[in-house]
Amino acid sequence: MASYSYNYIIKYIIIGDTGVGKSCLLLQFTDKRFMPAHDLTIGVGFGTRFVTVNDQQIKLQIWDTAGQESFRTITRSYYRGAAGALLVYDITRRDTFENLSTWLEDVRQHANPNTVIIVIGNKSDLDNKRQVSREEGERFARENDLFFLEASAKSADNVEEAFVKTAQSIQKKIQSGVIDPTSEQNGIKLAPLLGASSLPSANSSSSSGKCC
């Protein structure tokens, strides 16, 4: 019988307006690189990476959704069965922050009620062009009972933390019984056979589909 290199597979989605840097956050997390020039995501992109949370190896499957209104019908189908959601805006574009409520409503309508959501204010490296204060982002997250971080896909600041913090919260929900890990509808998949001796070290494997 084969051993598996993970304890759980956890499904993530990344959502937000077009151009806020969703694909670049994914690329930085999975491949540790930044692409300043890129095409807009058509439909969805995809990436994976292993992380270790409390001595458990977790494989993150991350779906990067297009932000254009014309793709909303397609991307909403990826909300179902997502255990984690990164809700991204651009701190240099106030309109992307003002649209967060619409994106949040979409998630809560189409995703699992136990989906862990974190708000990400991306492009923190462009503080001189800031249109949305950190306090505004924190207030929005607090009022909606969400996690919050400012991050930069370019400098990698807080990118790792955004994905890992979400995984930690999901793991706590599994351990407390809030999320049933045997139901893939919750965005969790258990390894059929856990082979602890074969677990790779953290960050040992990554792959990314369409980058941006």
C-alpha cells in the first residue's frame, strides 16, 4: 500500500477585482518569484504547495479566479467546496476596496458557511501611492469577523503568512469538530493512508499553473 505525502489537502480560492495582484500572490507563494508584467487571468489559474502546520503536512490547492465581471458565473462555481478564501484588494486603488463587500457577499452566498476568509491589502510596497489606510482594512475585517493582513506580492512581505494563517485556522476548525474532514464538500481531503515516515519537509514541493 502506498504512503501519502500529506495529512490533508485543503482547497483555497483567491478572489477580488481584476488587477489587484491575485495571480502574483499565488506565484510568489508557490514559486517564490514576482512577474511585474502579465496577462489577465482568463477563468481560473491554479497552484499547489505543501506547508507544515503543527507538525502536520498540508497540501494547499489554490484556485486563482478572474476578477472580470464577465467571468463571475464561471468563477462562482469554484467557491463551492473551498475551505479557505483570500479576499484581495489593492491598497493603491480605493475602488477595489469599496468592492470588497460585493466579493464577500458572493463568498458567503456560494461557499461553505465554515469557509475561513482572510482580507489581503496587496501592494503594501507602494505605500507612497496608498489610497486605503491600514486602519480601514482592519476595520472592514473586524466588522465582518475576518482575518486581515497587508501584503506585497513583489517583496513577498506577509505572503507566506496569509496562506499559512488561513491553514492554521482551518486546522483548528477540523480539530474542534466545526469542519468535518471526511466531507470533501468542506474543501478538505484526507490522505487515504498516512505514511509519516515519508512526509517531505515543509515547502519541498510546489507547482503553479497560469501565473497571472
